[in-house]
Amino acid sequence: MKRVKRRYLALQVECEGMPAEREFIDAVWAAVTNLYGEVGASLTGLALIDFDLERKVAVLRVSLVALSMLRASLATITSIAGKEAAVHVLGVSGTLKALYTHTQ
């Protein structure tokens, strides 16, 4: 069986007031589901790794085959929990160590 390759994304969240972790991940899942449907969303293997409220930075894990799908979905996020928001990709890496060193 072939191993699943993953990528980690560092994201900058710009929002009026910082949303809770659950509100953020729900907005990401909703964006992916709206753009690609439930089958497409299930292919992403999406997971929230880190959520820093002070720096407004989130780290997501996604499968390599769905990386472009996730990036396109993040661009469609205009609100989180009813507040205007935007999500920008700061960096993408194959390991958390490299991601944190490049985005610090």
C-alpha cells in the first residue's frame, strides 16, 4: 500500500476579531464542500494542526493530491462566523519543522 503524502500550510487569518478554532475549521470545511462537494472534501484529509490566536496564524495538514483544491477553497472564504474575513497562505511545506522555520 502506498503512503499518503501530506503538506502543511501556514495561514494568516484576517478577521474582525479572532474566530474560535471551531469556527475557523468549519469555515474551511464549508469552503471546500461548497467548491468540490462532499466527495472532494473527503479527499483532502484536512486537519487543523495549530491555531495561534495572538499571531492570527493557523497550520493545516492536507494530502498532496488535494493541495491545489484546498488553496482554491481558501481563496473563496469571505466570512468566518458571520464576520468579514480573508485567509492568506504564508507558506507550504512537507514537514512542520521546515514550515515553522520559514514562517517565523
